[in-house]
Amino acid sequence: MKTIQKSIRIPKKLAEEIDGLARKSRSDFSAVTVELLEEAVKISRCPGIVFAEGVRGRHAKIAGTGLYVWEVISIYQSVDSDLERLKHACERLTEQQLLAALGYHRLYPKEIEGQIAENEQWTRDRIGKEYPFLPEVRE
């Protein structure tokens, strides 16, 4: 990724909080700040989307739900990209929540398609090998 250097002034307390996040994630100040700024821009462009830490990193979620955007888009693709069928499949979500997920995917398709592809690699066999202590996958 091509980068440029910019100088900004931020409050001391904010810098300390970012330093704390960097230490916690074993990253550096710049990397954490860039990640936070990227998320802020995406949230600004896509009302109804938030970011949350999961087992595989931080990903876009639909605000007020436990669902990741990629999960809703995966369902949408499985119903042949039909909004009415998506509404039926995700009846607990409002139309605005569904549209937020679709809008986010429209703006950041590579991100969401990558997460869907990554999820599809988790076969029952792979889960059993990587997590043999889970009773559901033991034979």
C-alpha cells in the first residue's frame, strides 16, 4: 500500500489511548491509527455499520446485531441477490440494516468477498483438525 506522511495534532489523552491499543495488539502507533482512521471513514460512509473484534480480527458488523456484513452478503448471494428473499431469510433485521450491509458491500466488495471466501474454507474436516476438542466435530 502506498503511503504518504501527514502531520496531525491530536490531544495527549487520545495519543495515550492509541498507544495503549498498540501495546495491547502488539502493533505500532502508526498501524493502529491508520486502522482506526480507515474504520472511521467506512463508518462515516456507511451509516448502520460498526466494527467489532472477533476471533479473526476486526470486521464490519451491522449495528445493533451480532451479524457481520459478510454473513448477510453470503445469505444475499445464496438467495440469488433477491432483496425480498433476503428480507424473509433475515426477518429479524430491518430493511435499513439490510441496506446498510448491501451498501457496505457495494463500497468494499474485495473486503467482504475475501471474508466470504475465507469462511468457505472452514470445512467440517478442517474444523475437526484445528479444534479437536469441540464435541460437535469429533467422530
